[in-house]
Amino acid sequence: MERTFLMVKPDGVQRGLIGRIVARLEDKGFKMVAGKLVQVSLEQAQRHYAEHEGKNFYDNLVRFITSGPVFAMVWEGDDIIALSRILMGKTNVTEALPGTIRGDYASHTPHNLIHGSDSPESSAREIANFFEAHELVNYDKSISLWT
Ligand code: RTP
Ligand code: MG
């Protein structure tokens, strides 16, 4: 069982897409173990995007992610890091296929609606940047055994 950090970015919150994005992850059979609306601070954004520091899109990215609330989540499931990135679709909206979250809803590249961790290491780091251990809820979701 793997955990990942997923976040509806400010464009997704503004456009009222939290519910539809959560529904896709639920439909796939994954389990949400934490979720909250967060106004990301500058320091938190810089920690989150530390790997992109120095790139030409970094300043815009930090400005974007702090521009309004995000919906931060932790989800659980087998191979969820890879599978949730497939559900998200490609970063670049011109490559994001229909049927994916970005392919169906995003039309401008930096504003691609959702973030997802890309490795177990980044997942652990990103979860710790947004959640205290006690905010992650332990519960059974037996339906996930059959989906
Ligand atoms: P994310 O981190 O948001 O889940 O997306 P990702 O792994 O698919 O993409 P990544 O390479 O980590 O880039 C992080 C976010 O930066 C913005 N971006 N803009 N050339 C550009 O203008 C550019 N490249 C990336 C996107 O918002 C991307 O999701
Ligand atoms: Mg990334």
C-alpha cells in the first residue's frame, strides 16, 4: 500500500472542480486519508517546489500556487503514485489526453489543476510539508477490495 500527496491547485478550486477531481480518485478505488483547504504560504510553496528552483517557470509557479486556496490531500492505494499520475494526465496540456483530469479540464499549461507526487521520497516530503501526522485518518474502506 502506497501513499501520495495530491493537491487541487488554485485554478481547480476557483473553477469548482474539487468534487469532480475527488470523484475520479474515488471512482478508481483509492482511499482519501486526509484533506483540507489551505492558503499556501510563500515558505511552504518554496519548500514544495524546491526541485524546480532556478528554472525559468519557478517564480510564476510559486506565485500561482500561493494565489488562492488549494485543496491538499493524502490518498492511499496500491501503486497510487504512478496510477494517480496516469489519471492526472501529462503536465503539458497539449499532451494531456482526453479521459485524464488535465486532458478533460485544463487548457493552459501552468494551470493544470492538480499536483501529484512523483516518487515515494517526494510523497513523504510533500505530505510532511502540508500535514501533521495526526491529521491522517486510519479507517477501513472495504469497497476498495472490489474496485
Ligand atoms: P506537478 O508537480 O504539479 O504534479 O506536475 P508535474 O510533476 O506533472 O510537473 P513538474 O515538472 O513537476 O512541474 C511542476 C508544475 O510546474 C508548472 N510548469 N510550468 N514550462 C512551463 O511553463 C512549466 N513547466 C512546468 C506546471 O504547473 C507543473 O505542473
Ligand atoms: Mg512534479
